[in-house]
Amino acid sequence: MRIDIITVEPDLIKSPFENSMMKRAIEKGLAEVHFHNLREYGIGNYRQVDDYQFGGGAGMVLMIKPISECIEKLLAERSYDEIIYMTPDAKTLNQATANTLSLKENILILTGHYKGVDQRVRDKYVTKEISIGDYVLTGGELAAAVLCDAVIRLIPGVLGDETSALTDSFQDNLLSPPVYTRPSEFDGMKVPEVLLSGNFPKIEEWRSEQAYKRTQEIRPDLLDDN
Ligand code: 6GU
């Protein structure tokens, strides 16, 4: 998978790709990530990328021309399965979207800043808009890193068997059951007996019950979606 990311803050977004799982995926050649500094497509000596909004109001808007030039340059090199705009005024990212995107070959991600981008960018180029939750971030960079993490870890070969993505919370619209490791007793707090029993059908049954119970308590809305 190749991911291109257009941003005005390349340094803000890079470090998640230089550590942990995303770093390994890139090193293994399973994902390729390229950053494009929108500033390089800015207008005039000041490399201007934003301007006041028509109609008045606080906050700057990213202009269409620099974004268009950057996107057209990339489109001349390859076509994209999705051109994604990261913005809080969109549908929220969920596991199903991450699953779908993990099957794509070329993804272009545009991150907004300030008041966002000129609507015509969205009308002309964007095929999918994604928010990561109902709160406002300063820019879409951290949201793009979150999206990439959720997607890249699903690419076959990125995670070892021992961390199979298939057993994650949300993969079946349920939260994960509680997990324990050594010691089996700490300050009088014991690990549930069934986990030490070696009876794997019973363990699976217990985990399913716990996952369902947790989901019902914390995220009953997930059960409505089933
Ligand atoms: Cl994608 N961008 C910004 N700026 N804020 C957000 C977001 C995105 N998702 C949730 N909040």
C-alpha cells in the first residue's frame, strides 16, 4: 500500500511513522508513506497557503490553488483508490472503514488546518471524508496518523500471529474481554480461575461473556448496530 499525505505540518505527523508498528510495516516494504508539504505549493514569496473566508468570520481557509497543484502533480504519477480529507465535519472512523481501506493500493490523505479547506477542493477531488471523533483538533495531522495506524496494522504480514488483528476490540463490534498476565495473584487480587484451567472451550466462552458484558455496560450503542 502507498499512502501520500498532504499537510502544512509534516514534522507534526512524521514521528508515528518512525516508531513501533508503522515503522516495521514500512521497513518490511508492506506500506510506503510519502509526505508532501503544502507550503511548497504556496503562492508568492511568502508561500501563502491560506486566506480569509469570503463572507467574513474568524479563521483562515486553505486555498484551492496550492492544494490543486499538489494533488494534480500526484494524480499525474498514479491514480488513487481514495482521496481522503480529514475533517471533524465528517462521518466518524470505525473498524469497518479501516478494514475496507486496508485493501486499497493507493490512498491520498489531505489534512486540513485552521477553518479547513475551500469547499471546492472537497467537491472536485475528495472521495471520502473522515473524522476521528466528536471533538476538535487543531489540524488533521494527528487524525491522519490515527487513520494510518488503524489501516496499516490490518495489512497482511504487518502484525505477527501472536497479535492477530482479528481478535481486536471492534472487529466483531464488541469490546475486548479483560486480560491478565503473571503473577496469578497480586495483593490478594486473583486472576479468574477459568483462565488458569487450561479448558480452552470454557475460556473462550468466558471471554465472549465478558466481552458482551463490557460492551453492554460501556458501549451499548455498539450492540444496536449488529
Ligand atoms: Cl479529522 N480533524 C480535526 N481538525 N479535528 C478532528 C478530526 C479531524 N477528527 C476529530 N476531530
